Amino acid sequence: MKENLLLLIKLQECDSQLVELSAKKKTLPENIEKLDKEFSSFKEGIEKNKIKYDELKSRHTESENKIKKLNESIVKTKERLLEVKNNKEYQAMLKEIDIAESSRGDIETEIISILEELDKFSVLVKKDEEILKQRKTEYEQEKKMIENDLNTIDADVVNWEKNRLDLRKNVSDDLLARYEKIKKRNRGVGVISVWKSVCNGCHMNIPPQLYNELQRSNELLSCPNCNRIMYFQDMEKPF
Ligand SMILES: [Zn+2]
């Protein structure tokens, strides 16, 4: 292949890589941010059962404490009962004990239903914890990959810029100017491959005569449609 065309193809690769790297430098941190948000909202959602479980747990403790206090007061009242002199006072104390025992019964019923709920929620919480653990591993792996990618960008940019500079030294000023002008007008691509009469930049057909010329001539030919500098590339053979 023509030497100057080869240089341009390599230069194009440098320029394209640099564009891609600078885009990545912007999108990768956005991807990380998105990943963080997704994970924390997932975590928030999955922790609902745990919150409910903790609520039940503290309600259970509260109820147990109430029972303990009721028991203590029942014992005390029963002790005082032995020292009571008159019947009226005796009856009042029996009533007091009765009320305390009845509310203890209510609380015990409540505790049974709390314990049932606790059983149910402890199964859910256990499942949620496993799901969360799995999801966390995936999230951390994915994040690490993006971060690694992000960390190599700066070094890659330095390398590609050095390559680019070296190549530009070997391309004539005229050709460089032509390439830059075409590139600017064609979304960063100034040199393009052509295969089976089709320009890979604009996907238009190249007239047969020009296509033949492209494969033989030493001139740098431009696509009649997008004006990019063309080179013939047999897509069925490795480049
Ligand atoms: Zn074209």
C-alpha cells in the first residue's frame, strides 16, 4: 500500500482512539454513579423486611417487659392481700389482681402473634441477606472493572498522543492539512476503508471505474460522496 496512505490510516486510528478515550473519561464516572445509585436503591428496597423484623423484635421485648411488671405487681398485691383487714379493701385488691391478669392474658396473645410474624420475617430477612450479598458482589465487581478501565485512560491517552505526534512528523504538511480538513467535516473520520464498492464511512457505492482505480492507483482518492480519503480493504483478509 502507498506509504503516505498507511501513515494516514495509522494517524486516523490514533485520532479515533483519542476521541474514544476522552468520551470514556466522561462516561465511565457517570456509569459508576449510576451503578452506585442502582445498588443503594436496591439495598433500600430489600431492607424493608429487616426494618419490619427489627420493629417486631422491639415490640416483643416491650411486651415481655410489660408482662414482667404485671407479674411483679400481681405478686405484690397478693402479698398485701394477706395483711388486709376489711372486706371492701380485700375485694378491691382481688379486682386489681383480676384486671392485671386479664391484661397479662391480652399481652400474651399479642406476643404469640408477634412471634409468628417474627418467624415469617426471619425467613424473609435471611433470603434478602443472601440476595443482597450476591448483588453486592456483582456490584463491586462491576464497579472495580469500570474503575480499572478509568485508571488506565490517562496512560492510554499519553501513549496514543505520542504515537500521533510521531506519525504526524512523517506526513507532509499538505496531506496533513487535507486530512484534518476532511476529518473535521466528517465527524472525526478523514480516512476510510472501501470494500465491495461501498464506502464504510457514508455507505454509498463507489462508481466501478473509481473502485478499480482505488485498487491500482498511487493517487490518494476521495469518496465522491463524503470526500473522505479512501483505501481499499479486503474484509475477507486480515488487514
Ligand atoms: Zn464516503
